[in-house]
Amino acid sequence: MNEKTLDSQTQSSIPASGACPLDVDALRAEFSALGQLVNGKPLVYLDSGATSQKPQSVVDAINSFYLEDCANVHRAAHTLSARATVRYEEARAKVARFFGADEKEVIFVRGTTEGINLVAQSWGRSELKPGDEILISEMEHHSNIVPWQIVAEQTGAVVKAVAVLDDGQLDLESFESLLNPRTKMVALIHISNVLGTVLPVREIIKKAHAVGAKVLLDGAQAVPHMRVDWKALDCDFYTFSAHKAFGPTGIGVLYGRRELLEAMPPWQGGGDMIDNVTIAKTTWNDLPYKFEAGTPNIAGVFGLGAAIDFIERVGPENIAAAEEDLLAYADKRLCEIPGLRMIGQAPGKASVCSFVIDDIHAHDLATIIDKEGVAIRAGHHCAQPLMERFGVSATARASFAFYNTKDEIDVLINAINKCRRLFGLS
């Protein structure tokens, strides 16, 4: 069954290769949620780092499963099941092609968190021994800290953290000082969800491999903002969530090198991950199904496939260029506000502005500017060690996507200044 294509208005908004900027107004028309009023004001959605909005083509793909192809995959001989299975596996092929991998290396998971837990429990429990070391960093999301702490307790391994510099860059001297032959896994965020820092992952991977360590990258914040090629990176594992990349919630991808996945045991048991079951013994299915137990999120996979189509049509390079322009403008405007301190100013960072304002708690700020229709996130962003590193309990975070505009950034600035006046700060 053919998936719906973008309408002519959206297609005309996508520039020829290398052209920039995007026709943002035309692209925004594909995101119906962006046209609504919130508290009587036009929505200014600046929380794409938490979850992105979804284009109509993704919504249509999800609906088409429930309306037309609602059947389980890989299990039945009837037509609906066959159609659903074809589309399900077509989505896997799209992911593999888009990121430069073999289809057998693409495992569908619920999201980045499950992908990391899968590696920690399957690879980690099989390979780690007492005294082995796992390197993370101070800027990791909790999802790339807690699973390694759990497996360290189970195996006797030790978790160590690479330091972060004052401007938000990873301290490469700290990384090199911690890296040694006992290091078995280097698990790092590709782009920080708080700081926007883009890690020099190619250099990190090369140095980690030189001591025999494996590398897992948390790509939740990278995939929506830049082109990612798993083979070119030479990483061992990479995981991301669809919902941050214009797809649905509850679905994501784990990539792993085929030889590693072949050697890893299943981490969940159930239907579809088996080859043969007897009371005495069970044998496992081939990759990738060995790691996909039970009925999967079929509608979510349809939506993920449509999101990949959408990103391909718009172009990762065009997205990156548009967001770079937005970020530069936002950074300049925010830094003009008296008493505002930016947290994370690493060169070449991605589209996140995390900040604190003197005498206004981040939660108060976010609550007040919501009355102006402006949606930002406030809190520790599931990165409490990083908050401790910078001596704050919480930050306000504006995170951008290509569908945002400079006019929306101006609305954010005006809303912040209105909040400052309410607190008697201007």
C-alpha cells in the first residue's frame, strides 16, 4: 500500500538541494498543532527537545494502520497481516537506508531509554566483569546513567564520568585520562539535551576503539537536527526515539553491529523472538527479531517510516542550516536580557538554549510565559548530575526545530521581559 505523499503546498516548500532557508510558513502548514491558540494566544512551541510536533503525513500513516491494515505482523497468512508486515518491514528498510546500516542491525524498541537498557542488560551482563569500567559523562541524560549503574551492580563493573568544561564542552583531557584497557564501554550522548553541545564523537570512537572499548551513542537529540551515518561514525551501538524526530511516541530504534548483536543473548522472551520452543529448550529467531519479543508497536513503526520520509524530503542539511540561523538569533536576543545567564555555550552547539534568570525560578518563568502561549521546559531535564556540575537546581530551556521562526523568538523575549516586570526586575 502506498503511503500518502506530501501535498503540493508542502512539496513546494522544500528547497532544491543546497537551497536555504526553508519555506517555513508552508512547512508549518503540515503541523496542525502549531496553528492553535493556547491561553488565547498563538502557540509558540519551543519544547521540541522534549518531543517534536508531528506532520500530517505521520498522523496519516498511523491512522492508516488502524483504519486499513490493522492486523498483527509476521504471524498470519491473511491479506491484512501480509499488508501490515510488508509496511512494517518497509519502514525498517527505510531506517537502515537512511542511516547507512544493514536491515538486520535495526531493532525496533520503545525509544532511546529501552535501547540503552537492552544493550546494558544483554551485552553488559554478558561481557562485563568485576573491575571493568564504563565511561559516561557528567552531561548524560538519566537514561544513559541509570542502566549502567544497574548493570555495574550486577557485574561488579565500575561507572566513571568524564568531566564537562565551564562552557559545556566535554573535557577531552578528562576523557583521555579515564580511558584505559579496563574500559569496556563508552556510553555518551551525541548532543546534550540541556546544553546543545555536539560531542566530537568520531574522535571519541576512534580513541575508545584503540583500547578495545565498545561505544554506544545516545542519539535522541542528534537525529532530529543533523544527518547521522552509523557506518561512517564507526560506532558499535546507536539509539534514538522517533518522537523527537517528528514521529510518534513509543517507538525508537537501536542500531548495533551485526557481529555484536549475533553474540548477544535476548533480553526479553515471548512471541516472534523464538525459532523453536519445547518445554526443555528454546532456540532464538534470527536478527533482528531475536530482540523484538511480543506484538510490536506496529502503528508506531508506520509513523516512524513516514517521519523518515518527511526528514528525507526536507533534507537534514536544510534542517541543520535553518536551525543554526534560529539558534544564533535566539542566543543573541536572550543574552540581551539583564540577569540572564546561559548554561552551555559550546562552539557549534545544536538548537537548545538553556538558561537561568536572577531571582526567578525556572518553573515560575515557564508557568508565567505559558500564559502568553509560549511553551518551554523547566526543570533538571533528567540530567541532575549536570545541574549539580553547574550549581543550579533547574534551568529554563527553549529548544527549537526548523518549524520555528524568529518572530516566535521575539514573542519568547517579550514574554520573559513581561515576567521580569511582574517580579519587579525592570
